[in-house]
Amino acid sequence: MTAKPVRFGPFYLDARIAVGGTAEVFLAHPAEVGGPFPDRLVVKRLLPHFGADTEGRTMFDREARLHACVHHENVVSVFGAGTDEQGEPYLAMEYIEGADLYRLLRALRQDGDALSPGVSVYVAREVLRALASVHEARGEAGDRLDIVHRDVSPSNIYLSRTGGVKLGDFGIARSLVGPASTGAQVLSGKFSYFAPEQVAGEPADQRADLFSLAVVLAEMLLGRPLFPGTGQLAVLLQIRDCRTDLLDAARDDLPVGLYEVLKRGLSCSAAERFPSALAFNEALSPFEADPAMARRDLAAGVKRVERLGSADGIKAVHQSVQAMRAVAAPPPREQGRADSPPPDSGNTTGQYALAPSLVEFKDGTRGGPYTFAKLVELLATGAIGRGDRIDYLGGGMRDIESIEDLARFVAPVTGTKGHTLSDPDGPTWTQDLGTVGMLDVLLHLVADRATGALVVEHEADPRAEVGETPGRKELFFLHGKLHHVASSDATELLGEYLVRRGKLAREELDLALAVLPRYGGRMGDTLIALGLIGPVGVFRAIRDQGRDRVADTFRWRRGKASFYDARKPEHVEFPLDLDLPTILLSGLAVQHPDGDAFESFGLPLGARIRTGDGHVAGTRRTTTDVVWPPSVSRVLATATDGTTVGEILEATFGERRPPGHKADLVRGQRRDVLLALKLLFAAGLLVRERAT
């Protein structure tokens, strides 16, 4: 910005007041007096490098369209949207003179103060009124849009100088109907306020917004974030598991009954939360402060924030930062360690000093020298394990368990040196993979809601194509859910997995490996710290990696699967907590790489089916409380006694195919139905009728 206002479309931009990942926001005034716009307003425009980006413009247009459909006193008003003379889009909105809730909470925290429970509930109820309007909004034709805001957070809740409360920023909002609901569910909001289903990349509806609002309310009541964590991945794990320890500890300090209302809003399952913003609002009603008093308190808080944001305050911050820079110096490098790069090393991996380590295996052989990153790989895949000794960075030979930097990486898998999962009584049961496939093995664990370790060993077929190698994986289950997977295959480590999926470039992985020691050997934390992948992206990649590791075993036709009842891994930093039915579907997809070929599924179109009781050959394969993936549930609901495979295919996707639908998508849908049918037959919930 120059000293003078800049003309932009029908406005003059006076000052930039905020900038985000894709857009910037300006305080502005209309170029023409007496027009449709107020004297002061906010104009949002795309950042220059997004102007020619199709996806960026689409998101901006969607925000303008959805936001303009919401009209409520607790929602920031939209005055109009359009483009300037060069075709650059803009969104003109109401200017709220005041502060956002994030700045108010930060100011209170700095003073050791907090909002009272009654005022906190008042703010929450005002936002819930806004959300009710958002969720019920309708388009120009009167059709309900089913908007999900997806970014309810303190920085998007605006407080006026008179104590008013408004919800804004529809930048990542979605409509659950129409074209806006398609595509990958990529989020760019404040992940600390996401609902568990958003973190996991699962479908999310308006109840995700209610969870986010419950997190904001908890933060107002506690005076600090509900999910603090010691790192970004740790925060996401707390959200996924709904770990509300801070709120639980403060239960006795809250008005009687408020804790129970808030815990319902924070339920892991969307079905257990309040069904609507109106219902949540009504439940909070008994705990709200007098609205007039609440507005006075909020107005006073806004004034406090404005005082902190004065020129003197900003100057003090700048002076403090300069003082820190003056005294800050790189930490001293320990002799022989690779924890920190040499001064002015830049980002070139070859410039990092790599202090080697040596290994003395328990059979007397030696290996090395190894870099820190290579040590982590060998430990994670079981090539080095308990009983081996390491001369770690020149510190002398020691047992792995005594080396704090390495002990947590010891894997329970069998590696090249014969480390085993030992049990004096042997496994509970063993199955030959040549006779019983992984689908049947895992269905048995689903039915038993098993807790224990499944060791899957692959024997390479000497007659197979070149490249087939033996392998071993250990799958740990907790109450029928996948808890952890350890693999002897180095190509399945997180970094290699991300490169293979096209999420990370090879040179970026090399950089991450070079600085891995600085982040405790944690690849996920390293990638986040380097800005190569966002925390939610890493979180989902770890879960997808666990799923794919198991799905890969569906290709194994030689070997065995041995189950050790009640066995648990010693240390898991990232529990997967994955439902097995979804993994079974992924495994079947790997097992049938030839797409939608009917022959590979053994399901003739004319085959008639009937419902089963969940048993196959007298053995229970599933239970009534199993939650099936949506595609499986749809097929199960369609399949009635006497229907044919062809009729199920037609009922499931044929009649709903829109005009001009791409043929490859239709084939993909057909394959989904065939995979679901295959799974339901294996689970004993569908059976083929015998020909008469």
C-alpha cells in the first residue's frame, strides 16, 4: 500500500488489515458516494499469485456465493461480489470495528484473566445462532444448501466495540449438495478446532461445526486451548481420541450441568453430539449471563485489546524481538553429533556433518558405519533390535535400551538378524496363507473384536516374477481396531511412502533425512517443521500408510499368519485406531487389480442372492455392531432375497448416473459395488442361492 488510497474496482483500498494463505483483506471505502455500499467496509481480494489459479478462483467464488446466501445479525454481512477492470475477483463485506475473539483471549491470558462462564456461554450461544442460520441457508431457488462452515475458531469470531458477536470467514465453507460437495476434502483452517472426522479425512456435516464451537467454548472457560499438545501431531491425536483432560480436571469449577452439556458437544461420534445448532443453543441456555451485562464485559475486553494493539504496544514488541535476535546464538555442536548443521550451511544435504555409528549384532557380526537416519530405518524395520549393541556417534558400544535417542525406535518385528516376537506358549492360532487368505483371517478378528498381535510372514515363490521378496509384518489390534503396524520393508517407512504417493519430492526427503536428528528422529515432525507437508496432511498420511501396509498383505499367497492373543506393542507414538472393515475393502481392491472385471470376482450377473446370518461354514465372521463403509452399507441395504448381482449393480449406481457422466467414473462405481459384494459374501451377510 502507498500512503494514498488505491483504486480497486468500485472501491478505494485504504489499508491492508489482514492476509491469509490465499487472500488479503483491506479496509476500504466506496469510490462513489451514495451508492449501494456503506462508507466503511472490508474488501477481500485474492493474493496476486492466485489470480490466475483456477482452483484459487473457484474457492473464492464459492466463498462469495455461500456467504452471500446467509443473512443473520450474527453473521458478517456480504454487500456484493464482482471483479475489477482486470477481472480480479473481490468480496465486499461488513466492517466490524473491534477485535476477534482470538485477540481477546490472548490479551486475557497475558493478564492471567479469563472470561466468566456466563459471558463465555453468551458468546457461544451467539455463534450458535449464526451457525443455525448458516446450516439452514437456502439458495436463490429456495433449495437448502446444507452449508458446513468448517472453520469455526476464535480468529473467525468477531466482537464489536458494543459487545456484539458475529461469525465470519467462509473461505473453506462447503455445501453438501451440488458441485461444491465434490472433490478431495482438503482443509486449510485452524486444525486445533477441527472435529475428529475432519482430522481423519472422513465425511463431515454440520455437526463438525458444533464440535468446533464446543472447543472454542471450552477454551473460553479454561482460559487456554483445550488441546494443547507438545507438537502438532500430538494435538491431532488428542482431537481424534477426544482427549479432554483439561476440561475434565476443571469440571468442579464449572456451573453444575455445564460440563455434561459441553462433553456432549465434544463427542467423538457425530451421532452422539447435538443434532443441530438450535439444540446445542437451547442446552446452553441455563448457563448464559444476562445479555446486557455480557455485552458490557465484551465491550470492555475489546477496549483492552485495542490498547494492547496501540503504536506503543507494537513498538515494545519490535524492541523485544530485536533484543532476542541480538542475544540469540546457534547452540554449541557436541563433538561427533549431527544434531545441528554447521553455520550458513543452507539447505544442501551434503553440507550436514554426518557422524557415523557402528553396530555389534548379538550373533557377533558387526555393521556400519551408519548415519542417524539409517539407524532409525534399521531399528524401525527390525534389522537392528534388542540384544544388539551400538557405538552411537562415537560414544562406545552400549545396549540399545540404554541409548535414549534410539530406544523408542526398536521395532517388534523380525528382521534380518532373527529378532522375534517371543511367546513361551507359541501363537494362539496359525493359518496358512496358501489355504486361508488375509480377508478370512481379518474377518475372524473383526468378529472377535480381538486384542493382540497378528504376525504375517510372506514366503517368496521361487517361480514368481523377479522382484518378489519375502517379508514380515506385525499387526497389533485393540478391541477389533488396527492399533499399529510394523514392517520389515524399508520402502514402507513414512518418507518413502510419501515420495511414492507423490506427496513429497525425493530431494525434499533427502533434506528431511539430513536434519532428522534435530527433531528426535520423528519424520512427521521433521516434515512439518520444514514446511514440506502440513500437520493434517502428515496425520492422514500416517493413517493411510498403516491401512496400505495391511492391504498389501492381501497379495501374499505363500506364508502364514500367527495370532498372539492379548499381546501389545511396548511403545506406539501414533496409535492408528483404524476400523477393520475399511481396511478389508482396501485389501480387496489390492487383491483385484484388474478393475471391474466380473470374472475376477466370481459373481455372474444372473446369480441370485439372499441375506445371511454372519456365519460361513458354521464360523462366525461378523457381529451386528460392525460399522461398514458407506459403499458396503448401500449394497447391503439394496440386496434383498432373490435379487441378482445385476439388479444390485443397477439399483446402486445405474439409475442414478447423471447425463454426460464419465465412463471411467461409472466403472469405478461398478467396482465399488463388486468389492462390497465380495466383502459381504466373505462376511456371511450375503449368500448365493443354489440353482434349482
